[in-house]
Amino acid sequence: MMDNKTFIIAGIVVALLIGVVAVFMASGDPDGLESTALVVQGQKELTGSTPEDAEIEEDLTGKFSYSSPMPDYSLGDSLGSIGGLIAIIVGTFLAFVVVFGIAYGLKARKTSKINQ
């Protein structure tokens, strides 16, 4: 039987392998969320004609704006592919830290309720 430490290490290794391999298989085209943001910003047009009975608001004063700390899984053009791999590793570890932090908080809350 595998103990918790081995299970966690194996999970991290598998997640990093999937993340690293996914970089080379990913499409350069925007995904659905990124495409929607481009449409909202007015940088991309939807295909097809607008229905005649559609209600269109022309006031776009509150345009969507977001700047990612590691856009497109990279750390800038100076590092190239290595920057992408570093971004994936950092992102994977941050995700694990968040998940384990939440799990630890829930476990601590549960044990404090039991001890009361």
C-alpha cells in the first residue's frame, strides 16, 4: 500500500509530466474564454450575420481588461521554451499549495469541532 507522502509526490510528478507534454501539444489559437474576451474588447468579430431582432448595446465604456502574470504559459520572450516550462512548474506547484492549504484548513476545522 502506498503511503500519503509517496502518493503526493507521485501526483506532483504526474501533474508536471502532463503539464510539460501539454505545452507541445497545445494549439496557438485562443480558447473559448480567451476568444470571448477578444470579442468583448472589440479585437475580434464573431462570424455570421446579426439577427434583425437582436438587441445590441453600443456603449462599451466598461471594456474588459486583464493582464496575466504568465501570459500564454511564458515568462517573456527572453527565456523562450524554458520560460514556458518554468511557468508550468510554478503554476503546478501553486495549484498544489492552494489545494493542500484548503485541505489542511478543512481538516483543522473538522478536528477543532471534534475537540470542542
